[in-house]
Amino acid sequence: MVFQVIVIVVLLALAGIGIYLLVQKKKTRTLAARAEAAVPPLGRFLDISTGRLHYIDKGEGQPIVMVHGLGAQMRSLTMALLEPLSKDFRVIAIDRPGMGYSDRPESASARIDDQAGYVEEVIDALGLERPIVLGHSLGGAIAAALALRAPDKVAGLALVAPLLQRSTRSVDSFAPLGVTDPGRRRFIAHTLAVPASARNSEQTLAEVFGPEAVPDGYAVAGGGLMSLRPNAYLNASRDYCAVNEVIRKQSDRYDEITCPIHVLYGTEDRILDYREQGTAIAERYPHIHLETVEGAGHMLPLTRPDRVIELVHGVARAL
């Protein structure tokens, strides 16, 4: 009798878990559909080795390629930077492969150096002649990797709150991304990750933007809602887990970059430590020009766009 009761309890528990997961999967599909309806593609598509890549191309003059950070997409850079920069430059913003509306199969590498290769493919496909590369956060690491990989194709680097060496800072918002098993990662992406992201959005935004406020309209104009899609979690997790495969060796090679490198950091950045990623790197490599914004956080392209625009113009003047 006791055994039968135990079996019934176990079966009921399993049924409850199954129902819970089905509900979460339905929530995921609903949230993802709403996100895509609210935040449609901004630009055009081209084909590279990872599949279709979503990009926007506006303005004339010296080309600038903008590369966004971890878990983001092009709108995190275009919201406040596209219009003012396109008055003086030809601005190309991309959804990095796997993010936003750009494809990346699971068979394609997420390593920083390989992602730099994807950006190089975009430069070649659009026939860009030695663009300035603006990279934010993880996009800064990718931009630096591109300058190491293809120095003849990069005129200069404008790096905003960039990851330039292995980070010793623990970020609560990124902890759920540290899933290395592909099957488990896919399971989480299609069941638990999106509803959890929606529940924890205020905490995440406070960490990513803090101590500064989230700009009005960020959810749509800045693409914030695009994080509520399974592929956003899946590929952000792959990016996050692949960082340390390359970044340590890369950080020992910045003396090989000969183009102008200008770096901008907020002193209250809660994602990356400006002293570790900015001051220490600039002291080690004196050719790297570092500027800081007192009291600013990590999302400078959205909270301090004027300073980012000044940074780009500084690189352009140094060419």
C-alpha cells in the first residue's frame, strides 16, 4: 500500500512538472511572437557563411560598422546613434549572427575571433573600404579581434565599454547564460528562459543600465523586447560560454594593432570594471586612448550618445 502511494505521488509530481513546462513553453511562444510583432526588422538582409544577416546602411562618407554586445541586437546602437552619426558617416549596423534577425546555426562557432570573421564577411560583401569599427561590450572584443585578424580592413576602433581582457566581475544577470551543454541549453531556451527573463526584467535592466535610468522607448526603439525569444537566450548563452576560449590570448596581442584605438568607459559600469578593462589595458598599451565618463554605467550608446559620437569623431580625426 505504501509503495502504491509513493508511485501515485511520483506520477502526480511528474505530471505537474510536465504541465508546468507546457505552460512555460506556451508562454515562450506567446512572448516571442509579441516581441517580433512589436520590433520588426529595421533594414535589409545579405547572405554570409552563417546564413541571412540583418543590417542597416545609412549615410555617406567614411564607413562605420557598429557591432553590438552580449544578448543585444542592432537597435541597442541605432536608437540614439544612427541618425546623428549618419549625418557625417556611412553607418552600417548589424545584428550579429545569431542575434536579432540574423541567422547562426548551432554548428557555427561563437568564438570571438570567428565572430570577427563574420564581421569581415560583411565588410567584404558591402565593399567597405577600411571602416571605423564601433564595438560595444562584447562587440568591443569582436572589433579588437577583427583588427588583429584583418588589419588592412580596419581604419580605427571606437570601443565603448568593451570587454578587452578576461573579466573578474560576477554579473547576476548573466549567470543563467552559463549553460554549456547544448541539449540542456536548447531545452531551457524553449521553456524556462523567456518567462524568467520577463519576470526578472527590472533587476536585469538595473544591473545593465545602472546607475543610470533606462531610456524611454528602449523596449521597442532599443530592441529590449527582442530578448524575449528562445534564440536570444540560446545564442547569448553560446556567446557567453565561448568568451574565455579567446579573450586571454587576445589581450596579450593588442600591441599588434596599429590603427587608432579610442576607448570610452563609465566609472560606475556594473557589468565590466573600467579599471580592469580600461585603465589597466591603457597602462599596458599606451597607444590605446582611454576616456571615462564619471558616474555613467555600461549602456553608454543609449545613455550617453553624445560622448560616443565624440569618440567616433576622435577616431576619424586620428586617421
